[in-house]
Amino acid sequence: MIYESEELRETLRMIEAEHLDIRAVTMGISLRDCPTDDLHTTCGRVYEKITRSAERLVAVAGEVQGAFGVPITNKRISVTPIALVGEPTRAASYVPLAETLDRAGEELGIDYVAGFSAHVEKGITPGDAVLLDSIPEALSVTRRVCSSVNVATTRAGINMDAIGRMGRIIKNLAERTAAEGGIGCAKLVVFANIPDDNPFVAGAIHGIGEGDRVINVGVSGPGVVLSAIKRLREGGRKVDLGDVAETIKRMAFKVTRAGELIGREVVRRLGGGVRFGIVDLSLAPTPAIGDSVAEILEALGLERAGAPGSTAALALITDAVKKGGVMASSYVGGLSGAFIPVSEDHAMDQAVRCGALTLEKLEAMTAVCSVGLDMVCVPGDTSAETISAVIADEIAIGVVNNKTTAVRMIPVPGKVVGDQVVFGGLLGQACIMPVSRFRSDEFVRMGGRIPAPIISLRN
């Protein structure tokens, strides 16, 4: 990659004034060579493979951050879905594997280890079932481990049996971590059409089609986009939404270039067969003021995120981000677009507090964002069936629209509508959102598989 001096100066300005950061440098590690028929032996091989593969990751990321002056917020690892790694052991629980991942992450100084995961979109194998049953305990006894479960794809349809189980798993996990506001649920995502190369947690995995060791980079730029829109609108000339889209596209181009530069430099310094994978350009907010997707929506003329027009504005933003990223790099992947996590975006939380943003409006907005219902906090007494039904609605949006959608929902024990829960750090805080009082229990309990939509027949 060749950088002009003006491009480098622009990147430095974005870092200093507009919250540009490399949100994650994630090393994907294949564990396909680790399974054995003994759980203890498998755990040993997993620990050895991860610690050997990523032993220099944190140090090299620090070197690159110092050399380029670009903040790297998190160093992460993703692994082959653990349901595949654990199944040959025929163990009754995969909690020891989760503890192994956590121990390896601690040894390496890694922020998160993702991939305590299963793909169950068309059915549940014995190994998948063990992993699902292990999630509540595994995520409550580990600090770094994150889990994702893919319950649907456009090609396979929707596994309602799996979605029914996920409602109960989320409730169990919330209760196990009740002392911390149900925070264990922040490390669990339910997906449709999960990508194999996502560097963002909690949904990162290292897909089975990936190489042995791959670096994927997640770049976050809400502050950059927000500042660009403000400059555009304050520039003294009449602008329309087409001008806004072009501005966002140009900023996304610059941010993506910066992300790929950092990723490739990390790979170069690591050496030893590590390959560059993708750069994921996602407008991933933080609780900081000025680093918010909701503030971008409001800069476009909406009184609050959630007001009429929010879905159209979010569609504009997401599309422009993707176009700018694709122009900048041939290796854009992961999720790449706009995230709308409620607790992690201070202006989203404010929109919930004042009644501008409801769960139903948020669901509508997820039809055009990059992920889905993310970091949504609901009353602790919300039933498992209702949680499953909300998941089913969101997953259906992904399946029918042939896109990734996901749910990261937290039924906060002891909290009711209007209460506040504070997680701290990047997880932020949130107002408890109301959920429909009308029940969906019988629908969820019917189970089975919702067939793939007609658009899946593309051969």
C-alpha cells in the first residue's frame, strides 16, 4: 500500500480530534488440528496452539501503535467454533474448554477470546447440544470468553428449536451473573448468516474455511463521520442527502485505508506464516460523546434517534460506509456498516429514555444496519419464550433479506422498565426497555424449522 503525505496528515487529524481508532486487531486461529477423543488432551492442545500462535500479538500491536500513533483499543483472538473442537471428546460439558481459552487469553494479555460457538441453523448435533448447555456456566466463570450461536441462514432457514433453547440459555446466564447486572449476556450473540471473519466481539469466530492464522482488523469511525457531516452542513452552502452520502463514502474510504495499513503492518512484523484477512469498517460507537451513531442520525436533522426517518437515515449511512470501504480495499469483510448497540451509544440510551426509541423501532432499523438488536436491556422478569420470540423476529429479518442480523439481549435481574443499569467501560449503560406484554409462548414451543425463503433457490 502506498500512502501520500496528505493522506497521512488527514489520518492523524482523525485520530487526534475525531475518535478514530483501530477497535480490534483480531488473530483468527484454526483449532482444526487440536481435537482428540480425550477432553483433557484436547484442552492441552488448544492451549498450546493458541499461546504459540499469538505469543507476540500484543507486543507487535503495541509496536505498531507506537510507530504509527494509531490507538489499537483491543487485541483479540477468535478460534474455530468450539462445538467442532469438543465433539470428538464426547465430553458432557465444554466448560473446561472455555476455561482453557480464558487461561490462554490471560497468559497472552488478550482482551477477549471468541469462538465458544456453534452453527445450528439446520440441526443440532450431540456436540452442539453440549456446547449450548455449557454456555451459561462457561460465560459466568470466565472473563474473556465470548460465545455466538448461528441459528439460521438464508440457505437453510430458521432453526426454531435452537431459538427456543437460546431464550432459556440467556435467562440462565443472566441469573448466574445477576450481581453484575446480567453482564454475562453481553458476551453472547445469537446470529443469522454469521460471517466467518468478523473481528468484533462477541460474535467473532474463525470460520472453517479460513487459514491457519489470520489477522482481521476492525476499524471504528463514528466520530470521523459525525465531524465530516457537521463540517458539511456548516459550510455555508446548500447540501442535500446525496451530498451527505458522498461525504460519508469519502471518509469511509480514508478510514478503511488506515485500517488496512495497520493490519498489514501487524502481519509483516509477526511473520511466521500469519496472513492478512480483512478490514471490517464498522461505525461501532463507544459511550464517549462525539463517538455515536445516534449523534450522526441527529446531525442529519432528526430530533432524536428513533424519530420517523431514522431507518432511512441509517440506510444511507450504512450503504455509504460499505461503498467507501469497498473502494478503499479489496479485502473488506466482517460486518462493515453501522452498529446500533443501545448501551454502548450514549445518544441511543438517551433516545430510549425520552421515548423516541422503542424496541419495535429499533427492530425496524436493524433491517438496514450491520448487526441487529445489540446490547438491548429488558426487564429481568421477561420470559424465556418472549426472548426467543424477539430473537426469531430479528433472525427472520436477516434470513429474508439475505444479510447478517444478530441479537445481544440482556434481561437484567431485578430491573423493571425505566430503571438504569451501568456496566462500565465500552459496554456503557442503558435504560431498561419495555417488551410487549402479549405472549408468544405457543408459537415458540411449536419448534421445528422455518423453511428457507424462496430467494435461497439461486442455483
